[in-house]
Amino acid sequence: MAHDILLVVIGLIIGLVIGFFGARHFMTKYFKKNPPINEKMIETLMTSMGRKPNSKQIKQVMAQMNRVK
């Protein structure tokens, strides 16, 4: 009885460790492929649409994006 409980606990611990490192690997790979948006990207996007943004407009867009998340 105690042996079975010990095996379950050890299995859970091993599963948590493997899950943690697997999720960490997946997230680092995802962020390398899709970096989060920064102010430079917003400025480039607005410039490509034919607008010359000032710093106030860029800050407003960043605030809106952070609020949506």
C-alpha cells in the first residue's frame, strides 16, 4: 500500500519536472519565432501605412495593446 502511494508521488514529481522543462522549451521557441510587439514595431507599422507617428501616438497604441491582453 505505501509502496503504491510512493510510486504515485514519485511519478507526479517526475511528470511536473518534465512538464515544466517542456513548457519552458516550448515558450522560448515560440518567443524566438514570434517576438512580442515593441514600440519600434508599432512605429514601423504606422510609417508603412503612410503616417509619421509621434511618441504620444506610439505610447497610446502600446497602452491599448497592453489593455487588450
